[in-house]
Amino acid sequence: MKILVAEDDPLMLALIKHRLTLDNYTISAHLDPREALQAVETFKPDLIITDIVMPFTSGLELISIVRSSGVKVPILVLSAMDQEATVFESLSLGANDFITKPFNDTELSMRVKRLLAVKKKK
């Protein structure tokens, strides 16, 4: 299965990519959310993981653009912003799950598996 990741922190992006590669996923990793948006069409991910606060395009904008284009893949948000309003806004825009940074890589792995299992059932 293919996972697209938009994360502007190079270390965090490397950690996410490493963990998900160990879980045998194919990863398209992007420091620039604009590149991630372009990759949605070409890479055709089964899951999108995005940060909220990024330069050029926020994760909230990314969610909104993806959903308005009709792409129905699950979206998992990773963010240090755990304010209730931010969580609510991301979910109301179409995200399927939200993890607050810092997070445990095992939790990330389990949530990814759960979201992909739900996608398979549809």
C-alpha cells in the first residue's frame, strides 16, 4: 500500500518514513506540501499523512484541497497543535484521524493499519 507524507521537519519526515518502510509501505515523502499536493494525482496514495503547520500550504489547506478534488483516501493528521479547535477543524475538513506530536511510532503504525483496514472494507 502507498502512503503520501507531507511534513516540513526533515527529521520527523525521516522518522515517519523509516517506521512506515519497516511496515512494508511504499512512501512518497515531501517536505513541501505543494509537492505533496502534486503527488496526490501521480502517486495515487492509499493514505495521506500531513502535518498542520507548514510553509506555503498548511495541512488544513491540503486536507481541504484533497477533499474538494474528490479524493477519498483516509487522511491522518500529525501535529504539535493539540488545541481542540485545530483537531475539530481538521476533522471537519475531512481528516479521518489526528495524532498529537510527539507520538510513539508504534501508535503511528497501529493507526495507519486501522485506517487502511477501514479503506479496504469500502
